Amino acid sequence: MEPAPSSPPPAIEEPAYRVFLDSLDYLSPEQVALVKKAYAFSAHAHAHQKRMSGEPYITHPLAVAGAVVEWRMDADAIMAALLHDVLEDTGTTKRELADLFGREVAELVDGLSKLDKMEFASYQEAQAENFRKMLMAMARDLRVVLIKLADRQHNLQTMSAMRPDKRRRIATETLEIYAPIALRLGLNKLYRELQDLSFRLIHPHRAEVLARAMRAARGNRKELLTRILDGIKDKLAHAGLRADVFGREKSLYSTFRKMKDKHLSFSQVLDIYGFRVVVDNVPTCYLALGALHSLFKPVPGKFKDYIAIPKANGYQSLHTTLIGPYGTPVEVQIRSQEMHHVAQEGVAAHWLYKDTEESGADLQIKTHKWLQSLLEMQSGDSSEFFENVKIDLFPDEVYIFTPKGKIMAMPRGATVVDFAYAVHTDVGHHCSAARINHDLSPLRTELRNGDMVEIITSPQASPNPIWLTYVKTGRARSKIRHFLRTMQNEESARLGERLLRQELLSLGVVPISIPTDAWEQLVKSGGQRSIEEVYTDIGLGKRLPSVVARRLLAREDMSGDSPGNMALAIHGTEGMAIQLARCCQPIPGDPIIGSIKKGSGLVIHTHDCPTIRKSRTAEPQKWIDVEWEPEEGKLFDIRIKVEVKNTRGVLAQVASAIAEAGSNIEHVSMDADPERLFTLLRFTIQVAHRNHLAAVMRGMRHIPEVTRIVRERGGEA
């Protein structure tokens, strides 16, 4: 497509276009000429298109480019904003854009177009995948997402012509995806606007009622607001401090959320007065704080120093709450001019203000580290990735100290395990306990602001599935899941190899005697990449060893109903690939049998387990003989019921007998009979084998008050 000559834009666009050109005063004449060329090309490409409102389509890319110019971004970003819809809507190719405007502009436009091309099975899947694409695009070039956010902002501003259901869907997606990303990038002004625009589209009536109430309240509170404002200004002036002081307006959506989440009335939310004090530099921030604390009494525990310890998105300020006139709570934020720019514009401050080069660069580094951590997390599916990252987007943070004094920000509710993974993946994988403020603490302990945490590691320690029930950060959750998946596959492969070997030996075939090409054919016919994958499938129960053995030997005439007469030897300590059934809790010495359960590997039951009788009769091919192979040191959980006479101190006697027999008590519960003559004690204890259990029971039978002891069977499989 030939570009249109750099002729004046359509008459309807002349005023807006002139304002746009006037705002390019920070670019060189050569760059301005390129931007004009990009505008002319976009106007020509979209010449026959209209927006749903009836306006010429070019009004949209021009508005998006205008927002990008407000952030004073580079010429490439402005051109990409002007051209962001031409690949999608006009048949222009990426190569054409690269030839006319350079490769970088073409890559930015291509990145923006790819974010919009999505067709998925469900809205949830589309949302999760959209989220992943947004974050991956950010990791490649942050400008892509900044332009995308500006694009979404203008779309929300001009959505009145759309169907109500489409408006609500786009607004909901904005609240769940785009607004949190704007906040995480420190774009607070844009974050608040995206929230308020979305709120008005989802709940137009509520938003209007609330807006009217806020306007009325502002008028009623004007006198008190002015009094506090004048008091702050006078105090700072008397202290010789130059400062801009202004009231901080609450946004519509934040007021609505506070009322809804905290069950507060409108007047309760509006009763707190917010002010912002902007001074020249960091030392003046602390001087201003001292002056205000002498003007109004500070509320204990309501001071936060985000200058010494900035938030993850680069935000810095001093926060304090004071008791103003008539006992009115007054929230004050004190910051420097530079901090104010970063607080409003976040990572865009890197382009926006040249005097914030240092803090902007620091923020860019922090953002890059966060994005890199997201890239590490994307091993799961889109929904898992979405779940992990959403946790990181609203980090109500606590600050934790390492033994060397380094400060690390963690989300509120984070545990020792979260902290261990934040330090390093290997530290997380091998953490066994921690010292918090020099006291030994368990792994599930929630960390508090200012805690000093030292992680204790052990080479024998490894991630436990239980950790997933209490970790808070996406990074820890992702790393644990990846480890468990990998570990399960490795253990399942070892188990699968043993099951197949046992099957072959029972058929009178030594595995080493089978030709290499037979193994290769087996792998190829099953669509696997290696024999390891075949073993893994057998160990996970996805393929039966008897069927695989027949295929390997090409002996399809063999009956698969009996896996042979050789028993598979197990320790019971093999890990996730072999599970001991919870219904019968087998222990060494019990006659046992194994069942291949799809996705779970080999599940071991006792021979007389009542829950498996039907299955053993109906599906004998799924059961294999298993026997115990002795292993020292391993303890197994077992449930026992002990009936005792209801006398003082009997529980202590029984517990003492269990301990003397070398067993641990994991759990105990008790039920008394209605006449209160007997009590039924239910124990979960740990024993090494069947003989050990017999010794525990013998020890209890010597107690006169014990009337009956029985090993408990049945329950959940």
C-alpha cells in the first residue's frame, strides 16, 4: 500500500491535530517529520472507517498518541500509537511498516496487534491468555503495554455507542487485568481513571448517585477542609519550608470498594480528610513531617516511611495520620517533586521527566526484575499463570530483613516458604525451618513487618505438596508445582521400569535380551519421545505393564488377565509414585496388593481391605502382587481404637505405653459412652512394621483399665 502524501488531515481533525503537533516540542524536527508521516499514513489507511459513535476512525489513534505524548515517550512509541490498528484493520503488512518507519516501529505495532487476536473456548480462558500475553509483551518491550493502556483508556472514554453487555464485559476485563497492571507499573493516575471509567460503565446508576453525594459532601466540608489546609500551609511556612499543599480527592471506585468491602457507610468513608504535601527534596520531607506532628497529634502506629523502603512499583512518600480539628482524622502524604512525578506516572516517569533519570532507571530495573520473575512462572497453563500473577499484582506489602540487613518486600500473609523462594529457588527447595528474630519457627509461619528471617536448609529437605496450601506468592507456588511435577515424573519412571521388568520376567523374558529395535518400535508406536516417557506412563497408571509387555514382545495372543506370579518388592518410601491407601493404611508385614490408578501411580492396599473387594473381582488385570522389602528407619501411620474404663489419668497411661514401645502419637480423639463408664480412644500412631504394632498393643494390654484394642480399617480410600 502506498502511503498518502503528507497532506493536511481531514478538516474535522484539524484542531485536534494542531494541538497534537504543538505538544511534540520535545522532539527534534526530523522526529516530528516522521510522526507527521505516520499520522498521514494512518489517516489514509483508515480513511473509509468510522467509529461506532460515527466519528472518523483516525480520532482514536490520534487520542492514543496524545496520551503517549503526555508521557513524553520517544518518536517510535508515538508512531506505533498512531499506527497501532493498521495491521489489524487495513491490510497493511508488517514489512511495509518496517520499510516506511523502521523495524522498531513495526515490532511495536505487531506486538500491539497480537494482543488483540484472541479466540478461545471460554471467556475465562481468553482472559487468562490475554493476561499472559500482556505480561509477556511487557517483558519484551514495556512501550507495547503503555500504548495498550492508553488505547484501553480512550476506548472506555468513548464507549457510549456500544451495547450494554459489551460495555460491561470490557469494563470488567479492565478492572481485572488492565487497572492492576497500571498500578503495578506505578501509573497511579491512569489506574484511578481506568477504575472510575469501568465503574461508571458497569454500575452507571450507582456511580451517578455516589458522584452526586461526593459533590454535595465536598460543599458541606469546604469550611473544615479550608481550615486544615490553611493550618498546614501556615505551619510549613513558619518552619521556613517551601511546599505545595492540596487536598487529595477520593476516587469514585475506591469509595465504592471501601463501602462494600469494609461495610462502611458513605459518611464513614468520607470522614477521613486526605492531603498531599510536595516539597523540594528528601531532607525537607522529614522536616515537614516534624512540623506537622507539632501542629496536630499523630495517631500511633499510623506512620509509614516509604522513602526509606519504597514500594515495589517505585512509589515513595511519608504517610502519617493526624488528629485534626474536632477529632477529625487527617491523612497526609509527604513527598518530593521527583517522587510525586513517579507516584503519578510510574515507569512512564523514565521518559516523562529528565530530572528523574536516576529514580526512573531504578524503577525500570525493578520492573524488569518483576517481569523476569513472571517469565520464569509461565511453565503451567494460562489459568495457573493467571492465578499466580494476580497474587503479585496487589501486594499489600510487609518488609523483611535478611541476616545481612538486606530489605525484601513480600506480600502481606507471606510465609517462611515464600521468603525462602524469594531468596533463591534452591533455598526454597531445601528449606526445613527458620529463625525469625533469632527464634526457631516452622515453615508455615506468616511474616510480619520488620521481621529478621534466617532460613535453615537441609540437603535432605524437598518441597512438600502441603506447602501449596499456605504459600502466598506466585513465584513460590509456581516453583513448588514445577518441582513436584518433575519429581513425580522421575519417580513414576523408576516405578514404571520396575513394573515392566517384573512383567517381562514373569513371562520368562530377561529385559536385556530384547533387541534395541523392539524398544524403539514400542516408543514410536505409542507416540512417545523416549523409553523414559513409556516408563512414566506405566508408573502413573496411564498404561498397563501387561499390555506394554505384550506389545514389546509382539505376543498379542497372551492373556493380560494375569500379571504373572512374581511379586513387586516395595519399601513404601518411594515417594509420590507409590501411595499407601488411607482406607487400610498398610504397614510392613501386612500382606499387600497393588492397583495401578491413572494419574496416581501404584496404590498399595492390604489384602483384606474391604474397599477393594469389588474391584479385585471385576478388574483383576489392574491388580499386581506386591511385597515389602525391609527398610530401616521409616515409620508408617496406622489407626487404632482403644476402649478404656473411664478413670482419672487413663489417657496418660495409654500414651506412656505407646511412647515406651517406641511409637509416636500423631493424633488422638475420644468418645465417651452415655453412661460415662467407658471411653473410646482413637489414635493415629507411627510404627515401623507389623511386629512393632503388635509390641505397641502388648504394652497397652498390660494396663488394667484397657478393655479392648483393635486396628481400625475402612474409611477414605
